[in-house]
Amino acid sequence: MLRTAEKPMTAREMMAAVLDGREPRATREQEIDLQSAILSLMRNRSGKLVEVVYPASGTGPVGWRPAVQIEENLLK
């Protein structure tokens, strides 16, 4: 999902994409657990497979995008 995303995604957006259309619906506790696991995964792979994207305003949620986009931007 992150590779095909048009913009960097937050952990909450990734969690919502994973759970979208799943039955039975996840409880709030399950959503929080999944969001925490995704955030941990992203932090562990930061700089290797994914890149942290900070908002221009310097506040708000941190987004993530594939590190491959870094290389593609350098080639342009």
C-alpha cells in the first residue's frame, strides 16, 4: 500500500488501509495495537526501506514513504 500511495502515509492511515473492509470489525484496542505495530515497523526500517517525511509546518503527524522514491528523485 505504501508503494502505491500518492502521498506519504501516517501509521493511522496505514492501519485504516489494512483494516478496510475486514469482517468482523476490529475493536478500538485492536486498532491501537495494529497502529503501534506499524509505527514500530516503520521506525525500525527508517533510512533503509522507508523514509520519514515531516510536514512543512513542522507540526502534525509524521508521514512515511518508500526509500526508493529518494533514489528516483535523485535521478531526475
